[in-house]
Amino acid sequence: MENKTVAIKIGDYLYKHCFGAYRLLYPIMKHYQDGAEIKLIKASVNAGDTVLDIGANIGFVTRLLSRSVGKQGCVYAFEPDEVNFRHLQAATQSLSNVTLKHAAVSNTSGTITVYKSPMLNVDHRTYPIDDYTSKSEVACLSIDDFLPKDTKLDFIKMDIQGYEFTALQGMKNTLIRNRDHLKLFMELWPAGLKKAGSSASAVIAFLEKCGFQPHLQRGQRLSPLTSLQAKDYDDEPDNIYFNIFVKKQ
């Protein structure tokens, strides 16, 4: 844990004071730390697909998705933090198949407060945190409002620090319309979901009601996860999180 804390502090320093070095080292770290997740995302996205990157941060996954969908595909990337968004713009400026939205994804469209992490650029929240003293108002949108109803949506990657249930509520109609072919890859962080007013089991139950079968991802292995099973994860401590892969039942 001490080594992880040191790594976080070094990463935060480089992000704030030497972003060029951070930009070079970040992909190396991601491939080392999240190799199985990257492989699953690549295997789930095809040329010509329309995909969403919700919580795009500085664009690592956005660029990966852009390569996977090719010239005939389309990537919509959403990032609410203004500093991250500027880096996202720089990382994707040459990618004609990427459309950026400086907004949070929520259950409605309007504005929302972003509470900014004092340490991590990947840990800003859209719900109050006691030791987050900096905040700003940003645009928010629901996917049901944003996407035309005739859009064929093929893949969603979502990592928004516990706000996933609220975002899912705002895309319910889109999920149901596209469930025969749509796949989702998203973080399931029980402690973050609880702080945002939800739970891991509520997320899984919602996806089941929309006609999907969530799977718990552990390395290369995918295991079906029901809402009843997910109740066992509802009270996990803050440092425990999972990824889930979701497809039609």
C-alpha cells in the first residue's frame, strides 16, 4: 500500500508539473496494469462501430477505441473536468472519427457540480466528498437526450467514480433499443456507488431489467454476476473495485 501511495504522489506531481512525461508514461502503466481489460475492449469493438467513452479523462481509451472503429466508425468521448478535457482535446485533435463533449453523463441534461480531487486527476466526483474543497459547475447530459433515437450503439466504456447508476438511468431507452448487440465495459466500485446514493446490486439489477447479463471480469475470466450475488459486494471497503462486462441475456 505504501508503494502504491508513493506511485500516486509521483503520478500526480508529473500530471501537474511535467505533463509531457506523464503523457508518455501513462500508456505504459495502463498496458501493464490493465492489460486484460484492454484486450477485452479491443475484442468487443469492430470496424464501423459507434461507441461511447464515458469518463474519457486524457484520452487513452478514446484513442484505443478510435483505432478499433476505424474511419467508418464513431467515438463519442465525454469528460467533465476542464483540465482533463484540454488534454483530451490535444490527444485526439487528429482523429476525425472522435467527437468530444465537455460534459458529465447523468440521468438528466443541464448542469452539475464536479468536486475535484486534490490528489488524482482520475478521481474527480459528481457528488460531495468531505475533503474535496474545490468544485465547479459543468454541463451534464443524459445519453437518451444526446443520441438520436435511430443511432445503432455498439459499445460503451464507462468509468465515472461511483456515478454509474445515475448515468445508466439516463440511458435506459438507449440500452433497451440496442440490447441485441450492445456491450458495456464499466467499473463497479461499491464504496463509490454507495457514496453517490446507490449500490453495486442496484446497478446489476438495473442492467438485468434492461435485458442484459452482467459478468464479473477477473483477468481473462468472465463470470456471470446476478443482482443477488452482487449484494455480497455492496459493503466492500473503499479500496475494493471490480470491472464488469455486460451483454444481452
